[in-house]
Amino acid sequence: MSLASMAESTRNVTIRWRIPPPIIALLLFLPIVAGSYFKPFNVSYDHRALIVAGKRRMLVSAGVHYPRATPQMWPDLIAKSKEGGADVVQTYVFWSGHEPVKGQYNFEGRYDLVKFVKLVGSSGLFLHLRIGPYVCAEWNFGGFPVWLRDVPGIEFRTDNEPFKKEMQKFVTKIVDLMREAEMFCWQGGPVIMLQIENEYGDVEKSYGQKGKDYVKWAASMALGLGAGVPWVMCKQTDAPDNILDACNGYYCDGFKPNSKTKPVLWTEDWDGWYTKWGGSLPHRPAEDLAFAVARFYQRGGSFQNYYMNACEHSMLSPVCAAYINESVRRLQYFGGTNFGRTSGGPFYITSYDYDAPLDEYGLRSEPKWGHLKDLHAAIKLCEPALVAADAPQYKKLGSNQEAHIYHGDGETGGKVCAAFLANIDEHKTAYVKFNGQSYTLPPWSVSILPDCRHVAYNTAKVGAQTSVKTVEPARPPLGSMSILQKVARQDSASYISKSWMALKEPIGIWGENNFTTQGLLEHLNVTKDQSDYLWHKTRISVTEDDISFWKKNGANPTLSVDSMRDVLRVFVNKQLSGSIVGHWVKAVQPVLFVQGNNDLLLLTQTVGLQNYGAFLEKDGAGFRGKAKLTGFKNGDVDLSKSSWTYQVGLKGEAEKVYSVEHNEKAEWSTLETEASPSIFMWYKTYFNTPDGTDPVVLDLGSMGKGQAWVNGHHIGRYWSIIAQKDGCDKTCDYRGAYTSDKCTTNCGKPTQTSYGTPRGNCEKFSTGKCHASKSLSVVSEACKGRNSCFIEVSNAAFQSDPCKGTLKTLAVMARCSPSQNTSCLRQRETASD
């Protein structure tokens, strides 16, 4: 396998390295059978729920973004979504990926939308297709292709004819694509609902009356396409009568649609939050997420989608595995990876995490995944009663306790009843009476009673397994040896090449396709986002009087820029003076000139284009305002009026030295052990495809900042920037409303470092007050020495009732043999591998 890397060096860092992609690839053919996946059916709605094939449904949806995974991952992602209890898969449609060049469409590879939809249908799941075409999604430029900003007279997302023309063309393209492939439900396909626009209500006021007119136009345009399924607008309180409006957020149990004829939909249930470079890692407790979902269905909700469903904070691990093996990965609910430069911004990391039920490695994030699976099962038990009732019966149980009861006639005859008992007190356990029975409700929890009598599930009582993930190195740690020595050393357990190759990237203008003009140009107007990088070069003349002036005053001249984003590197005569990082911040950098002519080089870099907010087409990149040099004897030098030479991108990018086809054409040299680092350097090596199907990961903690490729596939940016030291919680209390600042971790550490083969490890448990003395002997007899086992959690099985009237769970902590491929577990009813 070949691994290519372009690394950027920063001051006080010795070596920045990147790894090239492997050359061996195993392609897996996945046949797609044409034809219907369902008997054709219609979808409509009433005030209570979506009506699927003539029946009201309570639906659970899993967000899976197809371009954030490889096609080889898709089947298992969809299968594991179904296993976790989902009825629906939800995805955005990514305009920038499908039309990267105006009029040139891409529906191949990770952007093979029809293939993805067919796989969803073949699994027996429905699909909610969110066309947008603005998607936000922490995706570069919010999903808009950058060429769109160059359309004459265009203003995004408002009553603007050039924008509406392009938007309608793309939305029509997608609807026609689904119709031609027979993917709508009335054709026997899985698509049951579409979305137009996305969270426009957040910015609508910025556009005044033109914004209101745009909403009406977008709705009318969408309905006029004849898709034959309901359309939704999320976070859009003024959605027209024939368009559903929906809620996005951490909690949506209090949401009411803008018409009594519409059901309550939750299109984005944020099961965590995204991460920025240099930020701490957010985590949403499983108990709180389950509480939010249970409250939603308790108070009349009918459709809920988890956004997103995956990732750990490691950008490269599953990517390497996918592009090395090109085989199916065991991935479940999935948020995925921002391949290449698709991460939005500014400064969103390559991993699209959200602390979701299934991580980027394809491993279950327990106990969240299992706890939610149990929740979905309990909701399904309640579905006959939930769809039978037009509205719940409300009953007050205490000052912060309440019940919602659903009852009616079942579809097969007879009466059905389901109840939800909630304790919204953040601190105290409540003891309530309901239907003549006594119930214990932990703080901030919901108990679900599918028969209005017996508790099947409580959101605060986690019975699913608990695990943490660690990295298993491919070889033992090698102490304080240099990066190169660590890489070069090889033993029988290593599959990485002894030799590393290096290629210096030129500093400054490197090719013939540069141009010179007066003034500082806006970054995106020049690069068209074909690269993160844009070189600016101008000539500064320094006199003997200037040198004397600086010596006399004991000061050096300073570069000052009114505003810049995201990264600015300043060079004088190809020597790095300093770097500035920020989002539209003032840049001040001391510089050191010599007498005579000096080359001032400015390198602006983007780290994800803005993906949220009004007037995205005006955001831009690079510089704003004036730039000048201060401290000269005769006054400031106005750089805004100087003559500048521009060069887009890096030479290695232009020559595609990262690709399998072109990397051998470059003038690589063997990297010596004591080689001095360069500001910009390309590195490559080769390694064999590891055995097995576990994720393959790289440890990039010592690499600084750069980008990486595997087998020519651009797998994303990396950056070993350190998170702030303060702000993380020593403990995480699930009780109370969640925000992205609650339950954070990783303060004082790099946002992303480890990219290795993870394995399950149990957390350290302690014996609780409610403990059966024979627990160890019962579990040992049932499970020791076996690959799987079943344990009934009952008083009879454990020959005692240590705490009468309390719902029992069983925690098992086991040391498992890797050769048996077993995992440690904490399970309520079963213990298995």
C-alpha cells in the first residue's frame, strides 16, 4: 500500500510528515438488483402521523450521509441502522459533489446516489431525501458548489432569479433521477419524503420580504415537480400549508407544527455535536438522549431522526481501511468522514463525529447504541396505541411528574393502551402512583409502559453494555526515538516499509500559470476552491536609511492586515516569519528585511469554507480591508495598492504526486534519519494490507498540519493543534438540559491524534448497594470458557432479591481473549461476544 502526505511545518516543530497510500486494493462487487423493493404504496399524513400504505406509523430514522463513506461501507451501514431499530434512513443531497463544475454532473463512487437509495430499499427501510440544495451539514460551503458564487448577479437563498434558476435546475435533476430509477414509494421504491431548503427560518429575517417570497417560491417549485410524496421544510414556521414543517434541536418534545393538520416531525435530533480544530470533544449522555426521544413520542411526536449517527474524533482510521481494502467495513449508524477538503468551517475537523451511537471506526459507542436500541424496541411495543389515539390523555402525577396515556381500538380488534411516565426534576427521584400501581422515576427520566401497567424501559436506567476504545499499536512503543527512526525500524510484526521518501515543496511562486496584477485579490475569486492554498508575492525595496532607522529605534517593521481567515503564513525571502490563525481576525506580524530588494510572500489557506449563515456568497476567504507595512522611515507602505503575483495551490498538488499514477514521476529522495525539516514537505511510504477486517488507523499526533492520501484517495486534513486546557468536565451528569459545552473531554490535548485499531475495554465498575451475593458464581457458570452465553436477570436465577421493588440490571466485567474475538460487556439480560 502507498501512503502519501503533504505536511506543513510550523515554528518550534521539528518534522512534519505524511504517509502515502497503499497500492494493493481488493474491489468488492456489490450487485444491485433492479426492480421494486416494495409493493407500490402512497404516503400522506394527518395531524397525528405520516400515513404509510394507508396506516399511521411511528417512525425512527437514522441519518447516514452517503458521501461520508465509501460505497463498500454502505450495505453494512444500512444493515446496522436497521438492526438498531431504524425504519428510515435519512440523507442530504450534496450539490457540490454532484455538480462540481457547472453543467457537469457526478453520480459515481461516493456520489452514486441511486445506488445508495437502492441499497436502502433492498434492506426494507424507507428513505427521507433532503435535497436542499443548501444543506449546512458542516460541509464545505454548506453544500453549494463554489462556482455558484461566480454566476453574474447571484444572491443565495433569496428571491433572486439567477439563484432560483440554478437551484430549480439541480432540484429537478435529483427528482427526475429518483423518478427515472423508480425510487419513489408509489413506484415500489423506498423514498417516502423529500425536503426543500434547510433551516431557512434561522436566516430568513436577514432577507426581509424577499426571504418570505423565496420560501413561497421554493415550496411551489418543489410541489410542481410532481414527486408524489410529502415535502418538508425544517425550522420553517411559515412553511406553506401543503409543506410540512419540522423541528431540529436537542429537544423537540414541545414543538408544534404551524398547522393542526400536520404531524409532529423531528428531522434532526442532535445526538452530540461537531468538533473544531483546537476544540474539546463534546459528548451527549445516552440517558439524556433517550430522555429527549422518549419525551418526543410521549408528547405527540411521530417521526424522529438521529443526526448524526457515528464517528469518533479520528479522521483517518476508517478511511484508510476502506481505501486500503475496498471491502465492506462493519459500520453502523454513521456520520462518517469529511473526505478530501469537504469539511465545512471554519476549522471543522475531518471526522464528522457528533458523539453518535456508532463511531467512525464502525464500532458501537456503548452504552449509547444499545440503550437507544432498547428504547426503539419499547416505542415499537407502544406503536399500536400511539397510532390508535388522536391525542394523548394527560395526567399530572406530581409537581414535576406527568403521564401521557394513549389508548384506543387496535388494528386487530380489542383495546390498546400505552403510557409514558416522566419525571422532569433534574435532581430528585420521584415515587408516583399510576393506575393503582407505584412507580419509581429517577430524575430526568421517562418510564415507558407499553400496556399501561408494566415498565419496559426507563431512560435513566442503562442496561446496555459499556465499553471504551483504546488503540492497539502495530508494534511496541519505541521510546523517544525520532519519527524517522520509529518508522524505519522494522521487525516481524511490522508491515510498514523501512524506507521513507521525501519531496520538498517550493516556497513561493513555482509554476508558469501565475499572474500579476495590482492590489490584493480575494482568495476564492482566485482559487475557485481548487486548493486550500494561495501564494501572494510582492517586492519590497529597503534603503540604507530604513535599516539605520530600525537599528536606531530598536524595532522592526510589521505587516498589518485589517482582517484575515483561516491561516496566514508570512515569508520574507522564503524564510518563515510567522503564522496567524483565526476567522476574520486582525493580523499583525513583525518581519525582518535586508537592505535592497526583498520578496514578501503571503500564503493564505482555507480550512473549510463557511457553511452556515446568511449571504454565504459574500463571505469569501483570504483578506479583507487594507494591508500595510508599518515602521518604515518614510511612513507606512500600502500593500493594497502594490503589484502582486499570484499562484494557486502547491506544486505537488498540480503534479498530483499523491496519486498512484503520478507519484513515481516526481523526484523523490530517500529521507535520511537526521534530515532537517522543511516548511513544506511531501512524504510517502508503502505498507502491506493488514490481515483481517479491523479498522486500520494512523497515529498522526506528531505530524503538525497537513493532508493525507491513501492509494491516491484524499482522506482529509490533519492538525495536531492543542485544545484549550480548561472547560472539560471531570464527571458527566446526564441530568438537566444538554448543551455542547456540557460533558466535554480532551482539554489540553490535540483534538485528533490516535488513528489505530481499537478494541473493546470495559470501564471500571464497583459493586452497588443492590448486589446479589451469588452474581459472580452465576455468571461464571453460565459464561466462562464460552463464546456466547445467556443469563436471565431474575430473582430466581440469582437466588435472592437484594432490593425489593427495584428494577434490576446486571453488570459483567470480563477480561476477554483477543483470539476469541470477544468483547467486554455490561449487559442487562445477555452476555455474548
